[in-house]
Amino acid sequence: MNHDTPVGVPRRKDVVSTRSVFGAPCWVSLTSRDLEATQDFYGAVLGWRWRGVKLGEHFRIALANGVPVAGIAAVASMWQMAVAWTPYFAVPDADVAVARVRERGGTAAVGPLSFPPGRAALLADRDGATFGIWQGELVTNWEAWRQAAPTFVRLHTRDAFDAALFYGEVLDWASGLSGCCQVEYEGGEVVLRSRGDVVARIDSGAVEAAPDPSVRPHWQIHFTVADVAGCARAAEKHGGSVLREDETEAILRDADGAQFTVTARQSP
């Protein structure tokens, strides 16, 4: 797999390093089959606009109000990859993070590979949930990306406590290092905070061998939106489906089958 910082993180002069937000989600990417259909779907559902990247015609950067928020790679069929959203976590050293994953029973699927100005790897934890890591420059202003892109990412896994130990050891959560992410336990789930904001949640109950992929351990991306019901209706109109919906949140599948969540934006 050949991702561009990762799957299209833009390169800008006033960049921030992964060392300043290490352990936190720093980017999300989608592998799809049909680039035009993917752009049409997410343009209609989330209002995204698009720009190309140097990797070629199969890749795009998604923009929300002009802010780069996600990478799209229409390579699922070409590279025989799953159609799915993947979160990337910032790390100061990709080689160290990959070694930690392997030592703890996880899998290094791809990388680390060099994509100046950084390095990326695609990994799976010991329950099979896929995630990525990125070492290097980030989108300028991490807080702006956080506000324009996901509310947070959520890991549905077999055992939240066990998963928190795995990721904590790989990504230096609650390590005491200056700037590390903090881990809390609230209402039976693990909550990850970076700079005071909730950036990830982990809950138990997923089944490793479930026939339905949505029940197996996986990372779910939550995007903030102004109108949850409007997003759900747009998803249905453009070939997607609604798995669950209430006033504040809807779990959606796009036309290719990738699952994601839209969450109501809270008023200040």
C-alpha cells in the first residue's frame, strides 16, 4: 500500500510534528472501490469538497470548509484491501511503535514506509482491529483538524481494559511523559483525552468471529454534523444505508459498505 502522509495528509510550511500530539488520532483515511461514487456520496452526506494529490488519479483529499479532514484512496479492488475507514495515531517513532505492536501480539500489515516528510504503517491490534500510525508532520493546527473532522474515534473490541493496555503500551498513553494522552474510565468504557478533549473511546462487547463485520473488533470514526437526520436521508438517497439512528447520532454505511457515524455537533 502506498499512502501519502497518510493517504493524503497535506504538506504545508507551518506544520506541527507528531511529537507534539503523540498517541492521539491525527488523521483518518478511507479505502474505497469507486472514486467518483465516493466523492458524490460524501459530498452529499457531509458536504465535503475535494482536491487531488500527487499520488495520482485514485487519491483525493476531503475538505470541510477548506480544512483538509480525510484521505480517500480508491484502491480497494486494485490492492485487494477492505473497504473501510481507518484512524491514524501520531507517534514520535514509527519503528518503535511497530515493534511494540508485534511484541504484544498485534500485526504489522504494511510498513513502516517512508513518505517524506514522515513515515506510516498500517497495523492491527491483537483482536484484529485495524489502525494506522504516522510519524512526521501533521496538518497545520491539530485543533482545527479536530474541530473540522471527527468528534472522536471509538474502538469496539472484545475487552476494553485489555485493549487500553495494548494501545497504552504502543502509543505511550498515560505514560507520564509530557504531552501524553490521559486515560480515564467512565460508565464502563475507556476514555482517551488529549489536551483535555475526548479523542477516543473504547468499549467492550465485540465478537472476534462474528459473521457481521460491524460486530467484530473495529475502529469507528465519528464525524460531527449539524443535521444527523439530513445526513441519514442523504446517505440513503446516494446508495448508502442507515444501520441505526436517533436524534443525536446515526451509524451509516456508504455505497461501498464502509461504516461510519455522524454525531450531532454540540452548541458552545
